[in-house]
Amino acid sequence: MTIYVDVSSAVHAKAGLSRYAENLVRELKPLLGERLCLFQNSLGRRGPLPGWEGQPTRGIALGYKPWRMAVWLRHVFRWPMDRLLPGAALFHATEHLLPPLAHIPTVLTVHDLVFERFPQYHKVWNYTFLKSAMPLFCRRATAIIAISEATKADLQTLYNLAPAKITVIPEAAAARFAPQPAERVEAVRRRYGLPARHILTVGTIEPRKNLARLIDACGPILEMGLCDGLVIVGSKGWLYESFFAHLESLPWRDKIILPGFVAEEDLPAIYAGALLTVQPSLWEGFGLPVLEAMACGSPVCASNAASLPEVGGNAARYFDPSSTEAMTSTLAEVLRDAALRQEMRERGLIRAAAFSWRHTAEKTVALYEQVLRGTN
């Protein structure tokens, strides 16, 4: 019997969701063998997933937005979509979109419920959809994967879900994130025009990432000469206009570098070349850049909110994300102390090694088998 895993987010390259789906199926393949079948929307218009051209794939030709609307309407009117999944034993929805299925058990991965905590940071249509659809998806899923204890707690608190329905299975840094040769770091730094001594942050430019406070916090650090610039790696997301307007008003604007999209193969060297990496988010379901940076040997400073302390453990330094002054103080403390940074690098490498996609896949398959036993 076939186990379908939705890789639509990877085909559409949707930031962190893409990394989750792509890394998961890569490790599921040797564990499931011929039982694994990929599912995607926009089939025939996008994809297949690069490197998976020979893998069995099913799906639908609808693009992302029409597919999302079709799923929602089918849920409302209780019109199952089982026919899209011939021979299915189980369907795994890896992003926040669960098709209605009458006779096929389902696993739903919930990455976060940020839209519930910060509705003002979402576009109206997206918030309206998630607010109405996510509670329904969570109730109708056979089992739920939460990528952190923080997300599990939100599912219990906000949706009153039974703890037994939720299994916490964390993410991990991909194998390519590792310490880099000095010549590789220097070559990539020159290619992107990055200063020799810089602070790095990685993530989509959107309000939840708290980048406006970060650029303010870096002003005193730049004035003290503790670094030569702040590098913000990430594409524009949504509601970013106020951030760019604020950025242009700063006296230290020329010290803020935005390379935009960075090739995946260059990202490890960019992490490795930073004096430190900072994750200032107001909320994260997991915070994968924390582990990626640690795996590359970059010291990490992060927000003390949500899952980030859970991910970084004792290898990172933390600050209150609502306080620009706290952020400045923490970053300055680490930048002033080379011995502290070396200690954080060593602890970070150990911390990142405690997570692996193979372990994530093994726990995911164990949940599949548990669901299948319970539905037989």
C-alpha cells in the first residue's frame, strides 16, 4: 500500500516549508522504498521535484491558490478527494493544507500557529483562510506532527487538541551545513560583496522576523566598531514596506547589506563567515537557521520566544525580542569576547549534531505505522 507525501511546498520553493518537505522525503525514500509516492499540486505545470524525476508522483494540475480554495470548499461540503490517491494507505500533508479524505488516514505537519498569535502580521486573505481552515484540518487529521514542543503547546492551548494526537518530531540542518574551508568562505564573501566582519540573519523579510528592531539594535554596535555590517539574507515575503521605509531612514543604512536570494550551495559558507548569526524573530515554530548556523560553526544569538531556546539549548545566547536594548546588549557581549564566541561555536556544533533528518524520518515512519495499525 502506498504512502503519499505532499512535496508541493518544495516544488514551489516556499522557504522553510520547502526544506522540510525536501529533506524529509530524501530520508523517507530508503526507509519506505516503493511504498513512497510523492504528491504535488501544479503537476505538469511545475516540477517534478528536482532530483526526483524518476520517482512516482501523483497530484493535480491546479496551481497553489486554486488548489487551496478547492481543498477548503471540499472540506466545507464534505466532498472527499480519495480518488486523487489510488491505492493509498496514508497521506502526509507536510504544509498547512489537508485534503478531505474519507477512507484514507492522514498525518498533518503543523509548523506553527503564528497567524493566531500575530494576526496583524498576515495578509487579510491568508489570515482569513488559515483562521477558518486550520482548526478544521487539525480536527480531521488522524494524527499531527508538531515540529517543536512550542507548537504542540499552541495546538493544545489554542485548539484544545488532546496531547496523544500530537507527536513532536523536530527538524534538522541538512548535511551540506557544516564547517567550511577558509578559501571557500572568502570566495563566497567576495562574490556577494559582504564585509569581512559581519552579523548575519537569514529568513524571509516579513514583520514576524523582527528585522526593524534588529537594524536598530545594530546601530550602536556599528558605531562602537564591533562589526562592519549586518547582512540580511532572504527574499521579500509580505508586509515588508514599512521595514524598507525604516531602513532607508537610518544613518547606518550603508552598513546594512541585503543580497536577497542566495544559492543554497553558498549558504553554508555565508554562515561560516559570519562573526555571529542572529535570529531575532518574535515567534518561530522551529527556527531552522539556528541549527544551520551552528552546524556551520557560527555562534548564535536568538530571541527567547517560542521554540528558539528549545532548539538552541545551551549553545546560544538569548534576548527579549521586544527590547532593542536587550538585543544590542547581547550581541555586543558576544562580539566583544572572542573566547566566548569560540565556546559558542564548539557547543553549537555539538547541539546541531543532536538533530538529524534521518532521525526525523525514522520517527515519522514510526508514526505512520502507528496510524496504520490504529486504522486497520
